[in-house]
Amino acid sequence: MSSFKNPSATKAQMCQFCGVEPQYYDQMTGMLHPFCGKMCASRSAEVATAVCDYCRRYPRSGSHPFCGWTCAVAAKQMRLGPCSLTGCTQEATMYPIGSYWNYCSARHEELALRGCISCRTVPYIGDYFPLCDRCDSYLVARGPSLLPVPQDHTTYWAVADQFTAAWAHPIEDKRPEVRMVYRIIPASSVWDKYWAHRDMLEEKGKFHVQGKYPGNERLLWHGTVRACSLGEPGQNVFCTSLDCSICSIARGSFDITSARTSRFQRFGPGIYTSSKSSKSDHYAKNRIASPWKAMLLNNVLAGSEYTTMFDATHLKGPPLGYDSVHGKPGGKLNYDELVVYTDHAIRPAYLVMYELVCN
């Protein structure tokens, strides 16, 4: 599984051991790892098991977590409150690297941060859905649906951080703030053609050996019309209005035949996405009165990209030998666009609810 370092990492996103390199962010799983790499993770584990959990200076006393009675008593008096893992009544304890945590044990921290987002009782397994095998089978069999991502979960932070970091337009009087993140649970067969298309593109382009994801897969933003209150607190049922594009896409994925032709399309009729959330915000429209807006984060198979900085409104598909069109900033574009021309090249992954608030 490939990962990349977040180039726009804030101080809070730096490696929890060395504090110099940014944490690894796994784009495929949406996981922001606490360390910059395996070396720091390994060294952190060694240090955590070697020194006192309280003072972080002296060796532990035998199998005890503290160096002596003084530190043991001091730690007990911290009174950090109950464990933050839903359903646990144990008292919280100290984080093994020296600051304080909100969990009773490393196991419960792991479940809260990287456990299945549905049951939160076992770690999730898989590249696409942060669910355990049992919840994955249960929810997908009963899909489509929306599943809220807990705000203390790594997946929530990864999506929210990507949204904020990808806001490239100038922030003048208002700034974006993420309010909720949902994982879009598809019907059981929705991803089959996507995976087949990914395998076909990978066989043709050999992207994995170039250090890219199979099929040159990306996580990109798409803004569209919301005609209902989907995504707001307690509102996670798709509407059936023909005017509500976001429900239509989340319920059954994208439909190239619905690509709008009544407006200017720089690269012809296709499905448009961008790495810049602020660009997609321009197309995220509400047909109801609400301070919240909605945007989709999508898995997109770019394949072989035709890159241009100029309009090509005559296109009906990618140029011969290519699988998508990449609009590069410069020339006619201020921010990037990636256009695919087949339904099989894109699937909605997350619904992000956000608000533009005054500075």
C-alpha cells in the first residue's frame, strides 16, 4: 500500500516522534499515520516500552509502567476522566509518548482512531472502506446509505485536513469549516465496474511501477447541486428529487449522460473534478435555505492523462491514446481540473458538509 507525506502539514500534523517530518497520509485509506515512517514508529515503540509513562525520563521499574512510587501516585492523581471510546467506562490514562490521551489503553485508542467506523470494536481492514469485514458485508448488502465518520477517527481528520489544505482560493471575509463527514456506502455491485476499469487501465499503463496508485487513481473533489437537507444532523436518507444531483450521485454514482450541456464546459461534456476543494465549491449549490454546503470526495481513475492549459470545448472524449483530460493551471485556467468521460472511472467516496464562516 502506497503512502505519501503531506507537504502542507501543520505543526499538529508533524511526526509524533521526531517532530521534524510530516506524518504519513495514506490517500487510499484516508489514514493519517502518527509517525513519518517505519523508523520513527519503531523507535517510538522502543522508547514507550523503555521509560516511565509519567516522567518520560527514567527506566520503568520491572513490568510496571512507572519508574517508581512517586510517578505512579502522580499519574493516578491526574484524573483524566473516562475513556473516550464509546461504551468504555474505564478511566483514561497517559499517552505513551508523554502527553495525555483520552483513552484507557493503546488498544482503545487504536479502535477509536483506526477502528471500524461503524462498530468501533475491531480495526478496519481494506483500502476503500474503513469498516471491519462484518460491518462491510452487512452495510454494503443493505446499501446505498450514508455512514457518519466519528470526529475523533483518523479518517475524519484525513478527509477534513485534505478539504482544508486543498482550499486554494483566497480567504477574504469567510473561511471554510468542516462540520460533518460521511462515508458513502454503495449498493453491492456499484464498485464492480470501477475495479474492472482500474485493472484495465493498470494493465495498459503500468502505473504502479511508476510509483502511482493502480490505474493512476486519485482522490478528487466534485461540487454539485443539493436540493434537500442531506448531510445535516439527522438527515442521512437520500431524496428522490430529480433536481438533487448530490443524492442521485451518492445513491448510485455518476452518470455521464447527465453531464450538463447548458453551461460552458472547457473540455467538452464529461465528469469534472479538481484537487482544489475551493474550485469545486464554486459548483456546490444549495436549492434550500441552509448555512451548510455539501461536496463529494471521489475515487477517480485518471489513467493516461492528456494535459493542456487551453480550452478544448470540441472534445467528446479524451484524445486518442488517453483516458482523461487534465486541465493544468496557466493559460486559461487558474486551478486544475481532471475530466473523465466514462461512468466507470469515478465513484463517490465521502460526503463532506461544511460552512463558510466569517473571519
